[in-house]
Amino acid sequence: MKAKILLVLTVLLVLALPGSAQERESDLVPVAALTEGEVEALIASGSASCSFVHNGGFEEGAHLWWFQSGSAQIWQLIGAWNGAWLAWQCGYDSCFDRLWQNIDMTGYGEAIPFFYYKMETSEGNRPWDLFEGTINDLGGGRLHTFYVMSNLSHTGGEWRWFSYLLPAELNDTSFQLSFRGSTDATGPTSLFLDDVIICAKSLTKVHLPVVLDAVVP
């Protein structure tokens, strides 16, 4: 597991280096920190809380909890990963969309955001359209980038899984979870998101040893 997380951090460090989409010859598809099964086991174990993102499945509709700019929208569409609603970024030329939510992680750490995504594109074989997931301060200033994808990451209409272990400096803080997309003037790309969740462990919970009552003969 440590080796897997180290690989993820290395890949994301490369992705976070400066450089426009036009300067990159190829794209790097996100690498999952945990598999779906590992996250399911984490939730089932009760060792983590997973209630930080509100309306993460978007089933409560378009205007609850999430902030939107540009034409980023929460839609009721056939083909959502789960349920009937999803978030849709871009899908048109010269797009600049952003979707974000303020997250209170006070008292928690080792946070793992995870979600399902699907990308469709009519762009060519150069990475002209960019999509980023970032952790920002509550004023919108970038603190950390946890994925960068371009149109080269298109999924052929299939849903994919993504998860990522946030760095320790984000423990015990409040921040914005932000998804941003931009496209050039031709060949639009769409990014669809569903079931956005953050799980994290309590930094204050004390695990006391179990003391069995003495049996008096």
C-alpha cells in the first residue's frame, strides 16, 4: 500500500509542474491511491468518516451545497454512474467551468477523496482541453493539485474510478474541493463526475483497550 501511495504522489507531482496543455506531448491518466474494494473495506470497518461532501452524488439537485461558475452544471441525465444526477463540465468550445464545495476537515486527517468520472471528446490527438482537481483555501487560492487530465484521458464513454490520498499538511483544516475545466475554440470535451466522497480518519478519537469484567467464582 505504501508503494502504491508513493507512486501516486510521484505521478501527481509531475502533473502539478508548470506547463500549458500545448506544451505537453501526452497525457497522464490518474492513478488510484486505493481500489474500490479497499475504500469499501475502509468504510465498512468504521475507522473513517465519509460525510464531509454534501450532495456528492448530486441527487439533491443543482443548487444544494455546490457552487458553480461558467456553465458547469448538475444535471438529471440518463447514464449517470449512480442514480439519476451527475455533474457535467464543459462540452462546448472556449469553456471555462468550475464546480466547488467548501469542506470542513477540522479534527480529521489522512483524507481520501474519490469519485467516478467519464470523459468524452471530439478533440484530436493533442492535449488542448484541460481538467484539474484542486484543493484551495476558502478564498479560492490553490493549495494542492490532485489530478490533471486533458482530452487525451477520454474514457470512450466508460466510467472510471479515481481516488487520492491528500497530503498531511491538509489535515485538520477547512478547504475548497474544486473541479475545473477549460477547452479551446474547436473540438469540445466533456467531463462528467458522480459520487464524489471524502473519507478521513479522526485525529482526536482515542481507541481505549477493551477491559473484560472479572468473573467472580
